Amino acid sequence: MKIHMVKKGDTLYLIAQKYNVSLEDVLKANPEIENPDVIDVGMKVKIPGPPTPALLHQHIVQQGDTLWKLSKAWEYRWRK
């Protein structure tokens, strides 16, 4: 999570655009902001990070596994 220090001319919408997050996510991260149209210079606004990508596949390493073998096995599966 990042912190943005509000400067003259900032709006929550512009701040959200600057960090490429939705205004809704900025508001969720800052429940103390009662009126999104009123922010003060010097105020600290929390900027949420990007969503964590979902785990696509998990492999439990077994005896005899090598990175080369795994890469070849997954390369074959992804081509199908």
C-alpha cells in the first residue's frame, strides 16, 4: 500500500487515476474520508496495491523432479 500526500488541485478521482486504481478502491482503503468531494492539502491518502493474481497451478515437488522436466511437462500441457 502506498501513501499519497494531497497537494493543491488534487481530487480523489485524479489520485486514483495517477496510481491506476479505481476510485472505489481508494475510498475502501480510506473509510475515514466521509465526503469524497472534500479532501485537504497535506492529507495522507492510502493507495491500495494491485490485486494479487490468482494461483494458476501448484506443483508439489517429488523426488526426481527437475526444473527441466517440469518445464517440458507444462509446455506440453499448455500447447494442448
